[in-house]
Amino acid sequence: MARAALLHLLRSHSRRHVSKNSPSAYHCFRSAACGRPISANPSLKTSPQSHLAVFQRGWSSQATTPEEDNKISIGPQSGGQSGEDDKETRVVYHGPISNTVKKVKLLSLSTCCLSVSLGPVITFMTSPDMNVILKGAVASSVIFLSASTTAALHWFVSPYIHKLRWQPGSDSFEVEMMSWLATYIPKTIKFSDIRPPETNRPFVTFKADGNFYFVDTEHCHNKALLARLTPQKVTRDSAFKNL
């Protein structure tokens, strides 16, 4: 019995000695977070300020990761913006009344849609005693007038160039035209396809690929480009002129 009690006492004493000399789980976590080696000194004591510093360091290290991810994701967007900036730098001509043309066209389209949709309804509801044939004629005339004015406006402003992009030395250039729905449509035109406009249509500067285009010569500051956009008509002298 005495031998068993002595062995138990030695084992308990050795366990206490090992637990005092070995680092705790918190010390291991703190050393791993701070990048310092584990100290087995039992006399090492931690203060609340050190605990707060360790927490702040861990929070700052976690907070920098989303910022780095955001920086990585911004890469393609900056490339797209640089491409747009490159396009804007190649713009050599802006239509002086481009915004006005777009607003007028949007107004014409909105009135045309309202006339087509509400014109027959208003005509048939406001005059119940009117003949049905007469009501149909009035509604048809309203729709026709609205559509014809919208079509005439589109025909009148369709040659207008809103933007012109050109790089010196290139044999082609890009223009932005306006569609029926007041949206911009890019087109590429070669200088070799430019012809003098043989028409009495107003506001036409040159013709290319069967379409007419208009450039305001007073607001086109690139004279070399303007000279290529306004070719002169070739005049053929008659053989009997000098007789």
C-alpha cells in the first residue's frame, strides 16, 4: 500500500510540472497569429492590452482581403474604361445640334405613339352620335398626319452625323447616325466610297454607299478631313467650247 501511494504521488507531481511548463492553447493560437515562436516559460503573462492588439491585428488582416479582391476585380473595368477613353480621343467632330435633334425626334415619336394608340379611342368615345364611317375617317386622318410628320422629320435629319471618329493616316472613319427610335448606330465608311451628292436634298455634304451624310463645315476644325469629306464635282469641258 505504501508503494502504491508513493507511485501515485510521483505521478501527480510530474503531471503538475508538465502542465506548468507546457504552453496553453491560447498561447499557441496567439503565437501562430503573430508569427512568433511558442515560449514554454511559465512565467509569461499576457495583459488585456495585448489581447486587444492581437484581435485588432487579426481583424485588419481579414479586412485587407476584400480590398485586395476588389482591386483584382476592378482590373477589367478599368480596361473597358480605357477603351472608351480611346474612342473618345479619336472623336474629331461633334454635331453641334445633336442633342436638339435627339430631343425633337423623341418628342415626335412620343406624339406619334399617343396619336396611334389614343386617337381612335378618343374619336369614338367623344362623339357617340357621329357616324361610324366618319369616326373611322377622322381617326385614320389623325394617325396618318402623326405618322407622316414623324417620317418627314426622320427623312430630314437622317443624314446628320452626330459623331465622327477618325485616326490620321487611316483610310476609313466611323460615324454615329440616328435610327428611327432615336438610338445611335455606328457605321464605318471608306474614303474611297465618298462621292459628291448629286441631289437637291437639303443638308447633305457627301454620299457613300448609296446613303447621304451631312457634316457642319463650320464646326469641323480638321481641315484635312473636311477636304476629304467634300469632294469637288468633276467638270467636263465641252469640245466645242473653244470654237
